[in-house]
Amino acid sequence: MNLLSMLANDPVVMFSFGGLAIMLAICGFYVYYFLTHIQEDCKKH
């Protein structure tokens, strides 16, 4: 458990996890955005 407490208190690890969370949120937004626009485009034809 010493390794987990060390990682939880390390600011570099926190910034890395924060960056990954932001990147995954942006990727999820783009997947949602493109899928909804593809569905809307298919309905028009």
C-alpha cells in the first residue's frame, strides 16, 4: 500500500491522470458529435 499512497500524493501522477481524463472526455465528445451528425445525415437521404 506504500506504492499507492506514494502515487496518490505525487503531483506528477495527478497531472497525468488529469490530462488523460481531459483527453478521454474530448475523444468521447467527438465520438458522440460525429455519430449524431452521421445519424442525422442518414435521415435526410
